Amino acid sequence: LAKEDGKNGYRFFSKEVKTQSIERLSLESALRRALEREQFSLNYQPKVDMETGQITGVEALLRWSHPDLGNISPAQFIPLAEETGLIVPIGRWVVKEACVQAMAWQRRGLLPVSMAVNLSPRQFADEHLLQDVDEALAASGMSPVLLQLEVTESMMMRNVGRALKVLDAIQSRGIRLAIDDFGTGYSSMSLMKHFPIDTIKIDRSFVRDLPQDSEDQAIAQAIISMGKALGMTVVAEGVENAEQEAFLRTHGCDEMQGFLIAKPLPAKQMAELLRPVELSVAPPLQPEADPA
Ligand code: C2E
Ligand code: MG
Ligand code: MG
Ligand code: MG
């Protein structure tokens, strides 16, 4: 009887709060063990050149597969990893794994592509970031120019002085920098020119309703012209259909990424897309017929 009373202690909490906090707690403790239990993997999503259709790079996207909970979406666990600080060791694993994979493809003679890795605010603020990146490059043997780090506007604007230092150190190694989700954060146009940015990625929310939405048209065009004027490569995220593609191409967007090209794929399937074209099996070119 006494035992039963004790058990009822939890009635002080509302049922929902209890369920939520237990879910969070168990997700958190599962997340803590996910690295050592090797439950993480990376998928890779290609980026293509809008003029040539060639794959120029891939972006590594983290996946968590839990034996009981199933596949947990990054939208759920990345914020939790960020809050708890677990993103630092997880992110270290991501950079390492991505570099090792890029080198494995390169050694097999597949098309050389750049490898993009997302950084979170906590990782960006971590004092060991550069050391972790250096170690990943050294351990894999990957050339720094093939690595691209994706950061967001808010990471750069939080502490501009520190961000400039970190970004300069990254650039001095030859590593490329991209601004992810561009247009969704606060950024200062005058500071944009001081950050050593190579690429800006137009956020998916501005691409979704192209070409119908006239405001998104204006925003996409403005980002493209600004990026090009500053000598950056402009990539559109989340391209899902041919109409969006046509609009972006007409307005001079350099590269695109999205379900129209490919979803994020496991390494094996990504490798299939990186196979060099067999020139020997291509049909001989026909001379162009003269117009009658
Ligand atoms: P992100 O870096 O902006 O990545 C793009 C997200 O959009 C990916 O979601 C991708 O699967 C999705 N996506 C790509 N093309 C399309 C499309 O055509 N339509 C739609 N509807 N979605 C598309 P995912 O993989 O769920 O990742 C979500 C976010 O989680 C990423 O946004 C990134 O911020 C974060 N993330 C993923 N992997 C990592 C990681 O290794 N480290 C860190 N710090 N963050 C990561
Ligand atoms: Mg990204
Ligand atoms: Mg992002
Ligand atoms: Mg993005």
C-alpha cells in the first residue's frame, strides 16, 4: 500500500507535461549514447551547376537511426543536441566521416566533388573547431579546398569580431565557406563584404513559391545579383520542379540543390551518381545538318 502511494507522487504533474518531459529525457539519454552505439550515418545530397548539369558538390546530412524509436529527423534531434552541447562531439564525427567518405570516392576514381558540412552555432563557438577540422583533414588526407563549411547569418552576427577571426582562419587553410539558409537571418550588408564567403545558399522558403509569388521573385533576384556582384557562387536550395529551375536559370543562379535533382542519399547510392561518364559508349557526334 505504501508503495502505491509513493508511485502516485507523479500526479503533481499534469499528464502532458510528464509525457513531454519523459520523452525529452529519454530522447536526450538516447542521444547521449547514439555516437558510441554507431547509430548515426550521413546522407549526401548533390548540388549541380545550372548550365552544365554537372554535380559540383555534395552536402552531408546527418541521420539518426534508433533501434526502437526508428529514424529521428534532424529537425527533432539537432536542436536537442545543440541545447545539450552534444552537437560538439557529434559534429566532430560528422566532419571526420564526411572527409573520409569524400576521399574514399576520390580513390575509387569517382568525379571529384566538394564536400559541404553544416555547422551549428555551438560548434561555431567551440574553441576546438579548427583543431577538429584540421584533424579530420589530416586523418582522411582530403585537400582543404574540397571541404566547404556551411554557417548561418546569425552565427556570424552574434559576435562579429570572433566570427571574422574564425572565418579568416578557415579561409587561410583554403577551406570554402557557404552561408546556409540565406535571407532568413539578420545580416549586415556592409559586413557581408568583410566575411570571406564563397557561396550563398538561397533559403528554400524563397524558392518554394517560385515562379508565381512576386515577392519571392524579387527576393531571389536580389540575392542572386548581390551574390554575383560580390563574386560569390549562388546556390538555390529546395528546388523541386522545372518551373522553379527555369526561373532560377533565367535569373543567373549558378547552382541548385533539391528533390528535382536528388534527395539526400546513402553513400552507396550517391556514388552511383558520381560515376564518370563512359566516353567510349557515347554515340559519335553527327555533323549538324545545314538548314535547307
Ligand atoms: P540545411 O542545411 O538547410 O539542409 C537542407 C534540408 O532541406 C535537408 O533537411 C534536406 O533534406 C532538405 N531538402 C533538400 N532538398 C529539398 C527539397 O527539394 N524540398 C524539401 N522540402 N526539402 C529539401 P534535413 O536533412 O532534414 O536537415 C535539416 C537541417 O538540419 C539542415 O538544414 C541543417 O541545418 C541541419 N543538419 C543536418 N545535418 C546536420 C549536421 O551534420 N550538423 C548540423 N550542425 N546540422 C545539420
Ligand atoms: Mg546546409
Ligand atoms: Mg541549415
Ligand atoms: Mg539550408
